[in-house]
Amino acid sequence: MSESKELVLVTLPAAAELEAAFISDDYINRLISDIRQKATSVVGDVNTVKGRGVYISMASTVRRTKTVIDDAGKALVAEMKKRPALVDASRKKVRDALDELAVEIRSPATQWEEEKARLDAEEAAKKAAEELAAKVEIDHEIALLMNKDIDRERAEKAAEAERQRIAHEEEIKRQAEEKAKREAAELAQREIDAIAAREREAILAKERAEREQKEATEKAEREAKAAAEKAEADKQAAIDAERRKAQEEADRIRREAEEKESARLAEQKRIAEEEARRAADKEHRRTINLQAIADLIESGLTQEMAEKALIAIASGKVSAVQIKY
């Protein structure tokens, strides 16, 4: 990021200051206030297409500004390791505030469109079929353009969220594998050191026994030799037992680690499959709803009337009519 990033309505701080800005509630409030001041400064005549376009254009500019600020926050979160929650809170605050502002900025045009639709509905019987067809065509084109912008923005957000989720899961998996390998290596080294220490002690004990054996009588030498052989056998048995115990413990730890990893992978797969199923079902319903709205518009309804009709049908408020998903 350069020292300053020029947006549509605002300029973000330099990269070195961006983190402090995003976690400052005062800065975020000033940023939103500055955008609001610029956005609300537009004036248009809602009785003309051009005048209404002023409000619609500014609302789109506010949404683009929101996207650029949010993208800057997401890039910052990817680099931060200690305080991502503060930046995420600021991102959410900006998103919520600018979404509300976009709705507020567009409200004059929206209110005019709603009032115009109501008046047109009352006078529909008096108007010529050519005028009604022209209005329906214009409203349809505007709705298609707006829907494309909204769908593209949602798709970009969903793709970014999926990339971040996958990266996070891969990082957790990598750290878990490294920790398991490190702990296993440390345990093995401790066992090796312990065995070496016991072997050194055994060697020293044997040397002491040999010195004492030289000073003893022939009988004592025979007894010492027998005792040394028994001690050596016992020592070896103890060493073998310790080694078996260490190997059994290492095998147990390895099995537990493998079982935990298998369980984690199975749960991860189950969650991924469930999320995929929900996403597919949601997309399926959205596609059917969009097609239903398009069919209603093609039948002569406005965008707003078509959406309200779909909501009423989906909510079960229309008798003997339902949507088959």
C-alpha cells in the first residue's frame, strides 16, 4: 500500500498508520461522518430520471467506498496476528454504517419510486397499454443492473471468506503436526539420554567390582564373580524392561496422536460437507426465487411488486399457492 490510498469518497492513512486508524473508534466515527457529509451533499430532482440518478449514483459510490475500506481492513487482518478482533470490529462498524447510509442516501429516490408505483397502480386503468409497457421495461432494466452489482459484491465476499477459512484450517493443521513431531522427538531423546546414563552407571559399578575382586581371596573372587554375573543379568533385564516400557509409551502416544488426527480430519470433512450442502441448497433456492421474480416481471409486475408477491407466497400468506424448491 502506498503512503495514502485514494478512494471514491475518502483517503485512508498510510500503511504504517492504517492499523492504528482501524482500531480507533474516534477515527472510524470521523471517517463515517466524512463520508456521510460528502454523500448527503448531493441534490437531485426526484421528478426527473437524471435527478433520481444522482441519488442512485451516490448510493452506489457509498457502497464502492465501503468495499474498498473493507478490503483494506481485510488485508490488514491478514497481516496482523495479535489484534484482529479490533480491526474486524471496525470493518463491521464501517460495513453496517455505510450500508445504512447507502439506504438512507437512496431513500429520496426509493420513496419517489414507491409513491410513483402507488400512483401508477391507481391510474393503471386510465393509462394506455404502450405507456405501461414502456415503464415496465425501464424498471426491469434498472432492477437487472442493480441486481448484478449486489450479486457480484456478495460473490466476492463469499469467495474471500472461504479463502480465509481454508488458510486458517491449514495453519492449525500445520501447527498441530509440528507440535506432535517436536514432542515425539523430545520424548525419544529423553529416553535415549536416560538409557545412556544407566549404562554409564553400570560401567562404573562393574569397574568398582573388578577392583574389589582383585583384593579378595580366591573364595571371595568366586563369590564376587557369581554376584557380578547375577548383577549383570539383572541389569540387562532392567535395561530391557525400561526399553520395552519406553517403546510401549512411545507407541501409545503415537496411537493417541493418530486417533486424534483421524477424528479431527473426519470432523473437518463432516463440517465441510455440511457447509457445502447448505450453500448448495441456499443457491438453489436463490436461483428459483430470482427466476420467479423474473417471470412475475415478465408478466407485467414491477420489480417491487414481484418481490413482495414472492415474499408473500414463500411466507404462506397466499392461499393454495406455494413455491416448489
